[in-house]
Amino acid sequence: MTELIKQKKQVPERLYSNKKLAALLIPLALDQLLNSFMGTIDTLVVSNLGSAAISAVSLVDSINILIVQAFFALASGGTVVCSHYLGCKSKDHAKEAARQLVFVTLMLSLIIGAICLVFNQQILNLIFGKVEKDVMAGAKKKFFFSVFPQTIFLLLCAIISVYRTL
């Protein structure tokens, strides 16, 4: 009986110390904070161009935020899978899951980027309906020029989430 109690009190060896977890948490929190300021900074940059430019940026930022959040969810799911494999001491499976996450993120971001480039006007009309001409013209420009950097950003987010795990 006492042997059973001793076995229950044994704590399994931790994969990461609290100090290492804190070292991961601080940059993650800072990253999320900076991501939340992206729309604000965009608005500040174009604020001297008038209300149409501010409206255009706000419209496109709402689409970009939706896409980024969907990819953050994908990256978080991939991180959970990689962490699970690492917890099971299966580093090869963790590396394969990480490779698949990066590949899927790359393919999806390229496909979504291509759709956004080709159907720029149609997507904006579908989502926002009728808006003023100058607002729509600004939104089309912002949407067009945000596709390529966003594709790279989404891929970078997946790679960073993998490095957080490994």
C-alpha cells in the first residue's frame, strides 16, 4: 500500500522548465500585441489622406485580420500536434507534423493570395457591397498590395509556431 502511494507522488520529468516557458511566453505576448496594433498603424499612416483612405484601409484590414486569425488557428493546431509528439518522445513524428504544417500553410496562403489577386474587385463587392467610388478604389489598391506581404507573413507565423514547439 505504501509503495502505491510513493508511486503516485512521483512527478514525471518536465520537458521544459518554468524559466524556458516564460522565455517563450513573453515574445508570444509581444507578437500578439504588435499584431493587434497593425490596423491602428495603417490607419495612422493614411490619416492625412482623408476619410476615404481611412475607410478603405479599415475595410481591407477587417478582411486581413480574418485571414490572419484563421491561419493563427491553423498554426496553433499544428503546434499542439507537434507538442503532443514531443511529449510522446517521438521527435520524428513531430518533425513530420511541422513539415506538413509549413507545407499546408504555404499552399493555402498561395491559393488564397492568388484568389485575392484575381478576384480583388469581386471579393470586395461581395463583402462590402456598395461603397463610395473613392473608398472602393483605395480598398482595391490596399487589398492588392497587401496580398504578397500577407502570404509571407502567414508562412512566417507557421514557421515561428513550429520553432516555439521544437
